[in-house]
Amino acid sequence: MPSRPRPRRIGVLAVAASALVLAAAAPALAHTEVSASDPRALAKNVTLTFESEAEDEGAGFTEIRTVLPKGIDPGDVKLKQAPKGWKLKATDDGYSVGGPALKPGENVEHSVAVRQLPNATSLAFKTVDTYEGGKVSRWIEVARDGEPEPENPAPLLKLKAAAVGAAPDASASPSASPKPEREVTRSDGKEPSKAATSDGGSAWPAVGIIIGVCLFALAGGFVLFQQRRASGGSDTE
């Protein structure tokens, strides 16, 4: 008689397939990154460029909200480049830039001019991305030294040592203290609803987990069925 496939081998294959589906259904979350034309402490007239990756294929960006680190005042920031129709608005602890919704899946890049960077080794720019329809992605977690990158990291700019003779600009405006993370709001003063806010703004990880659990359960049921079938066949022989 031809040998029957072993139930254990079939179960392993089913579990492996479940893992592949789970990995495909939960892509890595997008990030927001920042770069500088002159990444040195106390550098003056620096252009900061922010690049936000779209993570929602069904809605486009409408606003990027940035909390400035200590040492940079909202009044010392000017918009240099942004999508067509987008404007800059100063907030108590930073600024927002927004306008007509972009196409779904389209990344957004904007640049601002800063009068002077503070005397620091790194700067974290907590960012909140808003999509058409009100969906929000928060990039506001700052990793401490020696710790792994958090799930929703804030854009981090590492600075080189200041140039010889560099000094703080006495004419710079006093910097406002950044608000706690839980107080980051939209530029219109409204707090994003909990339904529109998620850890990274993406529902794909949850969908992938559900699919993986279902497939794993089906694989387990199939293995049990094959074991009972094989057991029944041996009893009749």
C-alpha cells in the first residue's frame, strides 16, 4: 500500500505557511526622519528636512505636526519647502505644516530654516502625522542611551561638535518647554480621538496576527483530524 503523508509533517508545513502569511500581512511600520544642512551644535541658518513615509494606502497626508526640542523657539523657524498649498503655523511648542490632502501612499517632505541649533549632541523632534479622515500616527518615543529603538521613534538628529568660536545667539527668542507626550495635539487645538490614534497608525499588524492565529488553528485541527483518521485506519486493519 502507498504510504500516507505523516500528519506531523503536514502540520509543520501548515504552521510554516501560517508564519509566512503573518510576516507578509504585518509589514514594518513607516518612519519619519530628519536631516540637517549643517549638523553641528550651535550652527546658524540651518535647513532641517523632514521625510515622512506614508503608511496608509487609503488616505493621504494632510498635516505634519512637530514639537521642537529645547533650544529652538517656534519663532525662529521659517518654512522653506513643502507640498503645494501647504502652510506653516507656529504652535506653543513647535509648528505644524499642512494643507490639501496628498495622494494615498505618497510620502511627504518639507524643509524649515532654523536660526541656530542648540548646544547639544542630539535633538529629538517629536512628530505627529495626520491623514485625511483624521487618522493619526505618533512618532514621539525617544530612546535612552543603550536602549533599543522604540516602536514609534521620534526623528533624531545627531550633532557634531560646535565649530571653534561658536556661541549661542543672544538675539534668539527664549525657547518654550516641550509639552509632555500625552499633550501633543493637532494645530487646531483638538485632541485626536482614540479611535483615530494607534501606536504607529497602522492596523496591518493586528490584521496579520488575526490571520496567523486562524491559520494556526486550522493547521492544528488538520493535524488532529489526520491523527484520528490514521488511528481509525489501524484499528480496522
